[in-house]
Amino acid sequence: NDIRGEMFFEMDDACDAWTTDHRFVTEYHYPERRPLRNSSHYVGWESKDGALFHFTSEKQQDSAEKELLRGVVERAPDGSARAIY
């Protein structure tokens, strides 16, 4: 029937790293049931030399946590990378 939402995005230069902050809220309206509200929040930090990256991603549905994911990626001197979630 209807969909509404808001989006927030911020990118910042934090001396030795880049940071990003994304937030999304979407509300779905259906004729046969109550509205459904989804939200997500993502924060990332990446060193300017590309050697290290951290992130957190959180998703909710009707204020109940659906998924929480955190991770770090490290780049070795040989160019290979390792991700830990």
C-alpha cells in the first residue's frame, strides 16, 4: 500500500582513517496487516593506508534485533587479507 523511510549517511576524515555511518529506516504499510518497520545501522572505519578495516552492521525489525555482525579485515605486507567476523 505504502512505503516510507529515512536515510542518513555521513563520511568523515578522522586523521589516519576514513569513517562512515549509514542509517536506514523503512516502514512498509500493508492493507491486510499492521505496518512493518525495518532499520539498519552500519559503521565502518578504514585506515588511510588500507591495512585495517573495522565494521559493525545491525539490523532490526519492529525494534527487535534481527542481526548483529562485526568484523575486522587486516591486510598483510604481501597484499593478502584476512577477515574475521
